[in-house]
Amino acid sequence: MRNCFRLGPLVMAVAALLAVNDEARAGVARSVARGAERAAVRAVRPVVAPVARKAVFRSPGRAAARRGATPAVRAAILDRARDARTPVSLLRRPRLVFRYSDDAGVRRAITRGLPARTHFTARGGPGRPLGGQAARERLGLARTPSWRISTVLPRSTPVRFNKVLGGNRAGVGEISLARRLPASSIRRAVPLVKPRSPLGARLLEGLRKKGAD
């Protein structure tokens, strides 16, 4: 009987040690499993990511190719598909940006405002505007612009940040609107060339009367 009392604490200690060892072994197994899962993700990610990116653009790009679209139009189609997957950010402070457009685009902007998905340069600043052909090549535009519109995007405007597709320079930034902006956001419209169409001449005369040129 005396030996039983002596062995009791020892048996309880061994049982507790075994329980702890079982729990530790289970924890080690869970850690190994998590490590293996992370390693598998790291191994697959370099292969999956490019395939996923190609899948985003493959269908719009093929559709444009089937329609015989020009490179600039194909770039615009791919740009829209990419914008749809780009997360929206809110501007932390007002930002001056430029938009290069033709006569009809300027008239729509002045009379109706700037709709969602309108594209701008990443930033605006001092200096002469690009020429029409230079702006078309750098920004990958489908048509040669005849105007540069200066616009102030208010603070907290929802926008998408991306890089220009189809331009002749890599890494040129662009901003697109996630919601409509009123025409009051337009600060100035500068003609890149002397207006050759009646619409362009009327726009220029109207801007001069308003003091917006």
C-alpha cells in the first residue's frame, strides 16, 4: 500500500508528460503542414500569376484582332479590361491632371462633364503641352488629339492608377475615373493646333469668351 502511494505521483507525472508530448507532436505536425502549404503556394505562384494575367487580356485581345482593330484600338480594349480588375483608390489631396482629346471630346467634356473610365495623365504641371502626334504616340491614343484639357481632381475622388498601354514609352502612368466628374472640374482647354474644323473654331471662341483658354 505504501508503494502504491509512492507510485501515484510518478504515474500522474508520466501521464501528463505523455499528454504534453502528444500535444507537442500535434503542434509540430500542424506547423509542418502549414510550412508545406506555404512552400507549395510559393512554388506555384510564379507560374500561375503570368497565366492569370494573360487570361485577363486574352479574350479582349483576340476579339479585337478578329475585328481587324488597329494597335491603338486593341490597346484601348485591353486597357478597359485591365481597368475593370484594378482596385479603386481615393485621392488623398487634389491633383492637377491633363487629358488629350479631339474637338468632339472637348465639347462633350465641357457640356456633359467627365464620365467614369475617363483617362488622364498621372499628373499635370507647368510647361508647353505635347504636340498632337507626340501625345498620340506617348499615350497610345486611337486618334490624334487637338486639345489638352487641364482638370483638377478633387480630394477623395475614386480613381484607378495604371500604366499606359500602347504608348512608345514604358512606365508612363495614367489615372482613370471610377465615377463621373462635373464639367466644373475643368480648369483650362488649350488647342494643340489652330482649329481646322468649324466645331473646333466654335469651341475656341466660346472658351475665349468664358476666359477658360
